[in-house]
Amino acid sequence: MIKKIFILMFVALTTVGLANPAWAAPNFMASDTGQPITIRAALTDDTYIGANTAMVDAAIDGDLLIGANTAQINGQVEGDLWVGANTVWVNNRVAGDVRIGAGEVVINTTVDDDVIVGARTLTTSEKAVIRGDLIIGAATAMVGGKIYGNARIAGGAVTLNASIDGDVEIKTDNYISILPGTKIGGELSYWAPKENPEFAKYAKTVTYHPQKTTHTPLPPMLGVMLWMIPALGAGFLLWKLVSILLMGAVIIWLMPKLLPRITVAIKKDYWKAFWQGLVVALGIPVLMLVLTITLIGIHLTIAVGLVYGLLLMFGYFAAAILIGSWLVRKFDKTIGRQLGALIVGAILFGLVGIVPLIGWLVCLILMMIGIGGFWQDRYKIIKTGKY
């Protein structure tokens, strides 16, 4: 039994680390005094920087995430680059994607994957090489260099002086300037106040769309953010679901009778499980608050907090498998059926949560029922002394 508990705790901590990458970051650097942070030696894992000025002068063998006023990347990045800043210069190769939200962005290097930027001003110089797609929302966009993929640009003023293998899509309420030497391998589609017949010599095919004036266009950066937020949210939810199912599979493997036993108890009296879960879920934080204001109890707060975290975790799994049990018949017969019920329940739990207005309330009720069921099971075991 002790061995199983140790394995369970280890997997729980590992899963939490997977679900929250920033917690597990081996290279975290921050400065709240206004002093710049400069990286002069190579780092071998993901790196997170928060500072007024961030200077990266050495290689990063992993992802690089920066929140700063000014960021300059002079060292090679082997993973993805994420930056939120006022001014950003990217001067060395990035092996993954580049995602930047900034006032001014200058890219002078090779990016092996996609580049997504929301900015006031974006410049990709003649040295820039983008092997994926380029997606831009900017008040002023000056695109140069070589782009192997497609380019999608929404901006006020757009200037092209680049070689682009794929299709190009430009939307602007201002003007488009295409300089001599520009080559577009695919189709050029553009939305602008006026059509320019000269564009036909830069692309294989050109399609002009008259700019509609019946609505106020979104600011370029806002348009890009509205596209990025759902994508990032979907990615986070998928990551969360995978982590939850991994942890749930371990719980079912180590304690195959636990979740079916809790489900049976809940189905005997849903109301009892709900009110007990509500009392426990609200009561423990109050207990932790009381402990923190006493010199002796403050040392117990961390332990109680860990217990509370485990209670919430098991309550979630109990609620998820309860939902799954309504659809998966004889879910308690085998480990495979339990896992199937958990997968179905977790997916439905997540879908219910995104229903407007009532979704959060339904999830709260289900969560309280799950916590109450787990509490009943633990209380019964302690009372009978049968572990």
C-alpha cells in the first residue's frame, strides 16, 4: 500500500508539471528593480524571462518566453520564441515558431517555422528567411526577405519587397506598395480601397476585393489576437485533458475499486453527496485561513493545502467517471471500461464548462457531488478502520 501511495504521489506531481509548463521551467529569470537581464552562457532547457530589458546573447536549447519592455535575441533558439514587449529584435535563428505581440518588431534572421506577429510596426529585413507561414496584424508592415510558405497580412500600410513561394493575402484600409524585385509564387488576393493593375506582374494570379465600408474594421493587432486566443485556448484545453487522463489512468490502475465505489455511493443519494461536498470544499479554506493567523497552525497550512488539492483532484475524477457511467454500461467490470468512462466523462465535463451562462454552474454542482462522494468514501473507511 505504501508503495502504491508513493507511486501515486510521484505521478501526481509529474502530471501537475506537465499541465503547467511554467512551474517546471528550469530557467526562470526575473528582475523587478529595472535592471536588465543578459544571458551570456548557453542554456539547455526552456527559458522564461521577465524584466524591463532582456538581452539574449547565447544559445537557448529549448523554448524562450520573454515579457519585457525591450527584448533583443542575438543567440540561437532551438525551440519556439514567445515575446510580449514594446520593442523586439530577432537577430539569430529560431528553430521553431515565433509568436510576438509588441509595439515594434524587427526580424533579421531565419525562422524554421511559422511567424505570427501583432504589432504597431513590423519589419522583416532582406536577411529574413521564414520557412513556414507569415501571419501579421500591424499598423505598418514592411515585408522583405524570403518566405517559403504563405503570407497573411492585415494592416494599415503594407509594403512588400520579398520573395514569397506561396499565396499572399493582404487586407488594408490604407495602401499597398509592392516594390520591384518582389516575387509571389501563388495567388495574390488583396482587399484595399483601390485596385492596382500593376500588381499583376508580381504574381501568377491576382484577385482584387473592393474594400467594404459598411463596418468599422478591427484594429490589426486586435484582429490577430482574436484569432490567436481561441487557438491557444484550444491547445491548453487539449493539454489539460491529456494530463487529466494520464493521472486518471494511474489512479484506476493503482486503485481499481475506488472510483466505482464512490460512484455507487453518490448514486444512492445525490443530494447528500452535494451538500457534504459543498461543506468540505468551503470549510477547508476557512480552516486554512484560521491556521495561517496562528503561529503554531501556520506550519500546518501547507499540509492542509496539499490534502485539499488531492481532495479536489479526486473529486474531479469522481465527477468525471460519474458522468461517464451514465453512458458506458458496466463501466466497473474492467479497468478498460473504467478508463473509457473516465475519457467520456472528462470530455463531456469540459464541453459543459464552455456552455454560456449555465455551464459553470452545472460544473460546480458536479464537482461538489464528486468531492462529497470522495469524502463519504474516506469517512467510511476511517470509521470502519478497513483500509
